[in-house]
Amino acid sequence: MVIRIGAGEVGPKVSQLVKDVRSMMEPGTASRLKERRSNRLRDYTAMAGPLGVSHLLLFSRSTTGNTNLRLALTPRGPTLHFRVEQYALCKDVQKAQKHPQGGGKECLTAPLLVMNNFISPTTDGTQPTVPKHLESLTTTIFQSLFPPISPQSTSLSSIRRVLLLNREIPKASPTSKNSKSRSEEDGAYLLNLRHYAITTRRTGLSRGIKRLNAAEKMLRQNRKSKRGLPNLGKLEDVADYLLEPSAAAGGGFTSGSETEVETDAEVEVLETNTRKVLSKKQMAALRNTNGDKKPHSMGRPNVEKRAVKLVELGPRMKLRMTKVEEGVCEGKVMWHESIEKTAEEVKEMERVWESRRREKAERKRVQKENVLRKRNEKGARSKKADGEDKNMKDGEERDEDEDEDADMYEDEWDSEGLEGAGEVEVNE
């Protein structure tokens, strides 16, 4: 999840950078997320678990005007702190290109992650600027940004983008602690980020055949515009056009640069033609008709050559790692770019953090006991109230029964008395 902290305070450029990074991280990100100025980091970390968010990319801007990026793993960390030294938006990259790429279906699948120089080479007599275990940690964090790719099951058509992360190898610092001759760039952990789209096309075909194939596709799509269709009205034979493509445009010769491949590399891939799956009976009948010869569908699949070219999509970023923390944007500092501590200071820091962990565990224990105690007290009060209500209802029912019995006795006595009086009057 790509988030901007302090919405409205980072500025329009950083907001657009956040949108570009979201498009780069698609489809595994919330591209339509809208932040509020009142949102805090704990709001996002609280919802990270229910929403299945594994990484947080937090963009912010300091009071001095520096753009910062924090890459955190949820729910327990660690967190990598970067300073964005330079960046270029997607629109800036597209303005510098003659034929920009984008707006298609490139973002429907995750990009292919390519990392270079993340592990610095070991040299004798020198110590690395970043410890080896932190280099491995950084490599693992960036690798977990995207789902892994299996060469056996992943189709080539699903790989349409490349995310390149290149680390600039710094000059190793000498082992002497008193040496201060190195510059700032010598001990920096710098990463260059580039985002490309993969474009391919067939090779080994003449330009005339390529134009005829393009014209056939246009006719199949029923386009009204006939722009791009070759004009063969002035030619006597189609072979003249295939052998000399410029003849249709009125020219008589072709240049030497037209026959050269204008792409960076060529690879061999399987044809993407749709093939019919035959049943067992159809396969047996095909074997009987062909005899001992294997049918074409059972042999080696057709291989075609394709030229691969990378077109930059953007954005560009130059990141400088400044700090590594143990938790999610908090906790013990595992490494700092400008602060170096001695062994005694490291032990003191470990002691302080251990005491903090014990205090936190004690607070959690006390809080849990208080919650259980209040829950038990509430249950006891509810039971007591239920018992009192039941006793009151029983008492009221007994009083009502006694009153009914008394009334019944009074009615019987009155009726007898009246009857007696009536009998007396009648007898008299």
C-alpha cells in the first residue's frame, strides 16, 4: 500500500509521485486510496491486517523540504528509511521520449523485479559501509514486494514490465576509526529505480511482409481509415514490393539502415498460435494415417525470433538509505548512516530496550488482568441482579396467590351469610 503522510502538506509534486508509484506497484496495491489530513500511521497499521496488506510505502515531506520514503513490513517490521534525493514523474519521462509507451494493459500483471549489486563484494582490509546481514535483509524486503515467478508455470505474455533496482557500489571505508577523509558519497547506500515496459516484435521478416501483415490486421478490425495500407497500384507484380518496399512509395532504393535490427536484443520464444487439443481417438487416427511419422503437432513446437526493446514508463527515483528500524516506524535502530556507536553504547542501548520490553510486557499483563477482573465483576453483578429480580418475582407471585385465596374465602363467607339472611326472611 502506497500512502502519503500529511495529505495536503506534501505538495502537488509528491502527490503525483505517489500516484505514479501506485501505478508502478499495480495490481497489488490500493490505487484509489484517498488519504485525509487527520489520518495517522496507526490508522493504516490497524487496517493492514484485515485488508491483507503486507508492505507500507510511506511518502512524507520534512520541514526542511526533503522528500522521505519509509518501506515497512507489517505487522512487526522492520522499516527501511530512505531520502528521495532525485525523482522524475511519469509525465516528465514521456515528454522526453519520441514514442512514449503507456495507457495499455501493462499494469494488469505484476512487473518483473531485477536487482543489481545489492550485496557488496568483500575486500581484504576494508569494512563495508552497511553490515552484511542488513544487506541481506534489504534484499529480502524488496524481493517480497512482488509475487515470486516460476519459470515452469509463468507465461511469457504475462511479463510486460520490468522494475530495475540498481545499487551504486560505494568505495569501501578503511578499518581505521580515526580516518575522516572519505566523502559523503563513499559511505552512502544509493539505489536507482527505473520502470520499463517490454515491447517485442518479430524479426527475420522483410519490411514489406511486416507492412502486409499490419494491413491484414487493419482489415480484420474493419477500420474505416486506410492510412498505412501499401499502394500497389503502380506495380506490375507483388514481388517488386516484397523485394523493394520503397517502390510502393515511389522510391527506387532502400537505405542500409532499414535492413538493420533497431532493437536491443533477440530471443527465441514459442509461437503463440492457438492449437487444437486432440482426443485419444483422433491421435490414434492421425498416427494410422501418417504411419511411423510423427504428426507436426507432436513434434518440436515452432520457435520464432522476437526482438525485445525496453521503453521507460517512469517514475525515476534515486533513494538514499538513512536508517533501519526494528519495528514498524518505531523501535530499536539497527543501523544509521551518520551515527556510529561503540560496543559499550550498543550494550547500553540493548539494556534500555530490554527494560522497555519488560515494562511493556508488565503493562500488558496488568491490563489483561484488569480486563478479566472487570469482566468477572460485571458477570457477577448481572447474575446478582438476575437473582434479585427472580426473588422479587417469586415474592410478588406468592402475594398475589395469598390475596386470591383471601378473596375467595371472603366471597364464600359473604355468600353464606346472604343466603342465611335470605332464608330467614323467606321463612319469616
